[in-house]
Amino acid sequence: MAPPKPWRSQKRWILEFKSDRTNDHMSNVDSNDDPTQQPTCNPQWTHVPILYEDDVVVAVSKPSGMFVHRSEADRSATEFVVQNVRDQIGSFVYPVHRLDRATSGVLLLAKSSEAAALFSEMFAERKIHKTYHALARGYCDDSFTVNRPLVSSKGRGKPAGHPQTIPQDAETHFELLEKFELPFASGQHATTRCSLVEARPVTGRYHQIRRHLAGTSHPIIGDAEHGDTKLNRVFQQHTNVTRLMLVAVKIEFVHPVTDTLTVIACPPAESFSSVIESIRAASSI
């Protein structure tokens, strides 16, 4: 049955079909023939905390280093957010936006393909707002916006002139949260300066925040692809940074079914917050 139009009228359709879809998912999650058997989490798996859940969507705190789903980028990976959450709630889930493997924080997953289509449309129409925190090299301005087009991830390796190599519009707003000056040398400087910034992307391009900060000479600490390799080693040595210092801390949207403003906050992972606490204590400012 095709969902009715216009877009808003799809709400009732999702709710009417929710129970049937959930039952279908439950029968497919477990490999056994008994559809009533509840799936259970593998005790050896990394725990993925659930931040919010309702009839159509679930929000989780994705750990750094975990793929959202299976990826050709690393065939040896054995843990994925969608499988972990599926086994926790007993139904399939569908990613509606991206979060890099190295990034931790709030991630939305739809409970049906129809709900996923709705949330994907909301992202495309910029009706869902995400907030990140990042630790960047140097002293950033109090407030700044980067509006620099970026080439899609699909354009990597393609010959010049290929349609996928055409840069797409990309915009990110940044706010300075805190400055640090640390008592260890980096490069020719006797001390090391860095900034904790808030990032609010308007668009959702590949590695957008990472590439936008790197393009302003403020790469994210721990960024192996777009960052300062030498400075990353300095931070690893002195502050025990072992990850990309980028976290998704909040997501906001008007719920497509209830029409209520939904704000989901996600405390930074310990691997991020402990570094911030350490450098805050060591900073001379």
C-alpha cells in the first residue's frame, strides 16, 4: 500500500502500519523459526546506549570506532550500530543520516522504511538540526561560518570532469566554547594552543565539519585523514588522545508524527570528556 500524499498525511499511515511492521521485523531478526523468541545482545558486544525511543524512531549514543552498518571500508569489523540496536529493541532499524566511524554521539535510527523515508526527507529539507563539539588546533574566532563547497565521497578517485567530482554546497556555523594553552611544545612553539568549538552544520556533506575546520587551519585533534599528523602524536603523547575529538552532542526536530519539538542530548563519551577535563586542568588560561 503506497503512502498517501501530501507528506504530512503519512503520519497516520505510519501509525496504522506500525504494529504489523514490528511483528514482521521480530520474525526476521532471529535466525530460528520461532517468531516469538526475543533476540538478545551478545554479552561481548560494545554497549550502545539508547537515548530516546518511541513508536517510529530510536536515538542512540554511537561509540567512536564503530560503523553504523557494514562497510567495505573495513571488512574485518564485527560490530555495527544497527545490529546492536536491533538486538536490544527486537526489531530492525534503518539509518536516516550518517555519522563517521571515528565520531561518537547521537544517531537517529528509524523503526520502519517508511519512517526512514520521512526522516531522510526532513534531513534533505534541513528540518533536523545537529550540534557537535570538537577540539581544534589553535585559537578559533569567537563565531564564524564556513561556506565552502565540498566534493562528495563518491567523487574520490574519479577523473576530473566526472559529475561526482563537482563540489556541492556546504555550510557550517561555529562558536568558540573554550580556549586552552598547554604546557608542551608543538612545532616551533613552546606551548600548544587549541579550542573547544561548537559546530552546527547546515548541510550534511562527507566529513563536512572535519574538512571545514581543516580548511581554516584549525584541524580537529586526532583527525588522521584531514588533520595535523605531528600534532596528533603530540596530543597522544601528552594527553592520551586515542580518537577523533569530534562528538555529536544534540539533535533537534519537530516530530513528524506528534508535531512536538524533540530535543535529544547526548553527553560526550568518556574518551572525549576525559581529555577535555585533562587539558582544562593543565591549561594556563
